[in-house]
Amino acid sequence: AGSNYTDFVWLCPNTGNYTPGGFNVDQTLADIGLPDFGDFWIISTMGDHGLQNYSAASPLAFQVEAGGSIQIVYTADAWYRISALLTNTMAVLEAEGESNYIWTVNNVQGNISNHVVFTEWQHPYSNATTAWLSQWSEAQVANGDGDTLSPGDEFLLNTDPTATTAHSFAVTSIVASNNQVAVAVKLTRDTVVTGFNDGDINGTLYLYGTSNLLNTAFTEIAGTAVNGMDFGNDGNEHTYVFPGAPAAATFYRAVIK
């Protein structure tokens, strides 16, 4: 039997008339008892960019009998990894850095609260961003293509890291006239990722110079940074114009970084 009013429900008499606050007329109490459930609760919550038990739902709640067992599968999205898994605020260290982790507890003896956090994978592809890489699977990028460009280079040029890219990049002309020097730089590439950054390069163009190829290193020329939008996305060409004839630079080199 119940011990307080919330354990019971009033059954409506045939007349349909309740008599709250007054004498009960043809009304009885029914013991609804306690619902069937396990002895302990297992609650699991998570942040963005992953799944728990192959579901995006959060939280997940499970009821487990004392001495029972439970298993929850945590899966990070592509290009993400588990950065932290806490069980009753204690870190599960073996889960950190994994793309997939199966959390298991046998002989449950109390309530358990889990929380998992996913973060961007610290991949080996230089400065390529997760937003750019996520256009392909991790396996596709790892398998590479037939060119000599690394995925990091492909990111700077905004070309497809899974298809062989034909490209050229060079200082094409140096013209001194009318007391100024014009240095033209041109980039060609054939697997432009037009759906990202409007096809513009993701890197920035810089011009380096030196006065002596034998014993003077190339150094960046101040004020020569050109972003992707200004460099263009098709048959890229940019011409630097310097007033006067800069004595400090006779030889030039273009760099995208």
C-alpha cells in the first residue's frame, strides 16, 4: 500500500461527480503502486560533434539492476576525437583521443553520470582547417592522390587533395620602367575546390626578395601580403609595382603560406 496521497488515484464514480473537499460519494482509492524499474540510473550526456549509442540524443537514460552491466558506445564525427569522458566526474583516460570508445561497466552498484566532449582532431595535415578537410572522409585524404602536393599544400591552394592536381606557380616577369619595378606572379591549378571560399586560395601570397643569390637569403618584402580574394580564383595572376628601383632586391620569389 502507498504511504502518501501521490501513491493513489481517485476513481471517478459512475455519476462522474467528484466531491473534492467534501464527503466521498461513491469514490474509492486505488493503489497504483510503484512502476517497474531497475535499482540504479545511468545518465549519459554529450557535447556537439558526436554520437552516443549511435544516436544524437542527449541525455540518454538507462535503468540497471544492482549487479547488472551496461555498455555505451561513444563515436566522434569525422575529423573529431573524444577529448574527455567523465564518469561521475572522474576522467576515463583511455577514451581521450579516440574516434570511437566503448564504455562498459559490470556489476553496477550505484547511479552513474557520464559526460563526453568531442573536439577537432589535431591532424597531421599542417594548417588545413577542419571545415575544409570535412569535405572528404579521413580515409580519402589519408590515401592521397597522384601529385606531389601534401594535403596542407592543397589547402593553401584550395585544390582537391583526393585528385591529382596539375599546377604551376612562379614569378613570370620583372619589368623595370618609368622609375618603377613591376613583378608579376602567376598561379595555375586545375582541381579548384569552388565550393569552398569561392575557389580562392586559402593561403596568402607574399613576395620575397634578395640582392645576391649566393650569400643573401630571401626575405619577405613588407606590404606584399595578398589574400585569396584579391589574388583571384581562376588563372591567378598578381602584379606588384614598386616605385623606383629597389636596390635591396634584384631577385624575387613568390610564396603562398
